[in-house]
Amino acid sequence: MRFELLPTASRPFNFHLGFGLPLALMLLLLLADPTALDFVIAHWAYDPQAGFIGRHSWFLEDILHDRAKQVVIAIGVLAIVGFVLSLLVGRWRAWRRPLGYLVLAMGLSTSYVTPLKALTGVHCPWSLSEFGGEETYTPLLSSRAATEHPGRCWPGGHAGAGFALLALFFVLRDRRPGLARAALAVALILGITFSVGRMLQGAHFFSHNLWTALFDWLISLGCYRLVLYRPPLTSALSLRVRANTGTATD
């Protein structure tokens, strides 16, 4: 009797919790308007005399915004190049699915932001009359006040560049769990850092960036479930038994 080893199953993951908690938090954000919390946090970063404390910061704008985003873009470009190589070069074939997942998840995690900004028309804090601007604040689900300059600030685009790297966690979790946890920490730290930087500049409210984190988690998790995840049933079938077809002898 011989055993043929098939690809192992994915590590256990509670998809009910993975999808359920973010969706529940999204529902809470819709039902319980976070405006009060957003304004409290924004006022911490706002000086009535000088404006937002990070508005003219060279580090926040040039380094943490422009250069950091270029690094994330470079990671995405490398993933695309690797995926193309996996289609053309035989020794890269084993990486085709993980790299394809990475391209899909990171692409979706960044491509939804601009259309939603245009659709919702939410203004940035720095544009609002409460923070030295000229626009009238309206909550996310409310009709926008009449204006010649619709907002483009929900969800948070720059935060999305950091949280898009959540895809790295799912690429690695079944192959290198330790490295996957490190990737998860990096993605969360970058996403939070990018979020705080833009909040200090007056570009986003706290809830804008929280929505982005939730969207990006759900996208990365959904793509993982569809592309990379191998359910436990695969594990039960991972050892294929090939019985000898000959007749047993005495």
C-alpha cells in the first residue's frame, strides 16, 4: 500500500468571526453616528490660530504620505511582475496562486477608494467651517449641503495604502505562520501610522480611516477565502491511498 502526499489544508480560521466582527462594526458606525468622536479627536490636532498642527509638516506630507505610498506601490508592482513571471517561467509556477491573490487583494483594496470618494462627497476636516474652512459638515448618510466643491475624503485613501498590506498576512499564514504574524503587525502599524499622519494634517476624521481598515480587511479575507483557502476536508484527503490491485497471496 502506498501513500501519495497531496497539498496540506489551510490552517484553521474562524471565517464567521473574521467576517462577522468587521460587518458588525460597520453596522454600528452606520447606526451610531461617530461625528462626536471624530470632532473630539480632530480638535486635539487643531489649533484655532495656526490650523491643524501637521498641515504644513514636511515629514508628514513628503515622507509619510508621498514616499511611504511609493513603497507600497512598489510592493504592488513587484507582485504583478512576479505573477506575470509565474505565468511564463516554470519554476515560478508554484507561486502563481499566492501572487495572483496578492495582486487581486491589493488591487481591490486600493481601487475602491476613489469611486467611493466621488460617490459620497464627504469633506475633509480642513474644509469645514469648524476647522477654518468654508464647507458645512454633514454626516455620511445625510444629504450634502449645497457646495461648488464636493468633498473627496471618505474613505481614507492613504490609510488604505497601509492596510492593503493585510494581504501579505493571508499569503503567508498557511506557509510561514510566524512571518505572517509579522506581516500583519507591519500592515496594522503602517495603516495606523498613515491614518494618524493624515488626521494630524486635517485630511481625514478617525472614522474615515476606520472604515478603510474594515473594507481592506474584508477584501483581503474574502479574496483569501476564494483563492488560497483549502478547507479541512482537503486535509482528510491529503493522504491518497493507492491499494495494490493484484490479488493477495497466502
